[in-house]
Amino acid sequence: MSHCTVSKIHHVGVVVESLRRAYGFWRDTLGLPLLREAEIPDQGVRAALLAAGESEVELLEPLTADGGVARFLARRGEGLHHICFETADVDAALGGLRAQSVPLLDERSRAGLAGRIAFLSPKACHGVLVELATPPQGTEARDSPVRLKRLVVGCREPAAAAGSYQRLFGLPEVAINGGARCMLGWAGGGTLLMVPASEVGNVEGMVALSMVAPEMAGLLGRLRRAGAAMLVGAAEVTIEPRSSHGVHLHISRYHFP
Ligand code: CO
């Protein structure tokens, strides 16, 4: 049984060249409300959290040339960087993971934008950088016109990857009829869809983000005015990474309960 139980996707971290420019898309075009922005010197970044339904999107702009985020930007360009799960007690979670000899980047929690946070080694989670966070008491989800729904992860063996996420974090499995695919997570708190790397250009790690919106017309109008490169379907839009800071982004219409 897992020693570390997480309750939802707290946020998805996206590395950007410039927060100011990234706000043009994520805040002004998508409409995600900015919750807070701060410099995090020990991560070498200026970071911002924007509300996306029950979860958030974190934007990270490197401040120094030698930090991990700066190296990521130089090597891979803008795009998905890490996923953060919420847990009630990050230090207890770290203790449980350490007892299972899970490789960690942080041996104890530290202050981050999302509260008390810690990072696991990407080796722990099939190449995905995972952060755990315990937000301050009394933080509430903020309403937003677009909500985070699902993160797509390319895996050499989806079933094996899903098994280790279940073991490490107690992530519940969501039943799907997806053949070689596996889905984990929560109806309201975000899901992870593990797909064979061969289906996503042999990429192992985070490959795409799905969001939902109750109302598409206003969103499509804002995307058009911003000149976003996109493919518009009947009740969905796929935005090309060059218009969404390196993120393969799919947004579909969804009636919130
Ligand atoms: Co983060």
C-alpha cells in the first residue's frame, strides 16, 4: 500500500521565456485568473500560479542562466516541465517515499509558490518530474473559464508506469476502454492518461494537456484575436504549441455540473 496519498493534481508547471509574454496567452487569451506571482530564488525562477478549475497552471521564467529551469529552456524550449500533486502533509509523504528508497531531489520540504513543496527525482516516475505540495490552509479553488482536465504522458509501458504511480501516490485508476492506455486520477481533480510512447512520436514524459470550457464562442473569439495557430472542431479546439508556449493544448466544451 502507498505511504503517500495525494488528493488531486495541484498544478502543471510550464517553463516560459518570459512571464509577461506568457500572460498574454494563459491569462489574457485563455482567461485563467492570476492567483500569485513571486520570485523563488532557490529554484532560480520567477513563478506564477493561475487558476484552472480545481487545479492550477504554474508558469516558470528562469532568472539565472545556470538553474534547472534555465537548462530545460535552453535544451527543450518552452513547454510542460513538471506535474504537482497535492498532499495533506508533504514531509510525511517524503518520509514514506524515502522508506521505499524512492529517489528524491528534496530530502525535506521547502517553501514554494504552492505552499510547502518538494520534488522527486524524474527517475522515480518514468521520466516525469513530480512535485508534491501542501498548500496553506484555507486556499480555495478559484473559478476560471477554462479548467484543467488531463495530462497525457508518453510511456514505454503504460501499464507498468500506471502501476508505479499507483504504488507511489495511491492514485486511483479511472476505467477506460483504451487498449494499451491507462488513466489515473480523479473526475474533478485532473487525470493522467498514460499512452504508449510509440503513439506520441516516441516521447517519454508529458506530451499534451487537455482542458475543458463551458463556453467556446468567447474563447475562440479571444484565440482568433490573438492570432493563435489552431485547429477548430465542432466543440473543441487544438492549439499549436507555437501559440501556447510549447504546450500541445486541447480544449473541449464541457458542461460543468
Ligand atoms: Co510547481
